Amino acid sequence: MSAPAETQPARTALAWQRTGLSVLLVAGLLARGAAVQGTVLLVVPAALAAVAGLVVLGVLAPRRQRSTEVAARTGGDARASGPAALATWLVVLTGLCALGAELVVRR
């Protein structure tokens, strides 16, 4: 049994928020690592991850929420590959920042 259609926009919005908050969490961990290690170079990946998280939370998530709500009201299709692809790339960028920070710390 599937959930009512009215709950889909809310679930989608929460998923986008979780994604943005997860990216910000990684940025926070990278910033903590920079502070603990005393390595200024680690600030760069932390900043990149923070910007990625803010883009997801501040730009992509609200746009996606509005388009999902409109689609739910009008019976249209809310699937848009552009924002999802950008969010995916931002999450990948965050992972690469974490990997780069790990390589810097291990040197």
C-alpha cells in the first residue's frame, strides 16, 4: 500500500534537507579536523563542502520543494534531472573533499 499523494512533497523536501545537512555535517567534521591538526590546507575542503551543503539547503531544496508542491496540486510530473544531478555532483564533491583531507592528514 502506497502513501497518500499529499505526503510526497513533504517526504521529498525532508530528503533534500537531510542531504544538505549531511553535507554540512561533513564540512563541520573537516573544519574540526583542520582545527585539531592545525593544518590550514584542510580549511579549503571544509569550505568547499560547506558551500556545497549551503547550495543544497538554500537553493536546490527550496526549488525542488516548490516544484514538487506544484506538481502535486496540478497532477503534473515533478521529476527534474537538473537539480538532482547537481545535488549528486555536490555530494560527490564533498566526498572528494573528505578524501583529499584524509590524504593531507596522512602525509
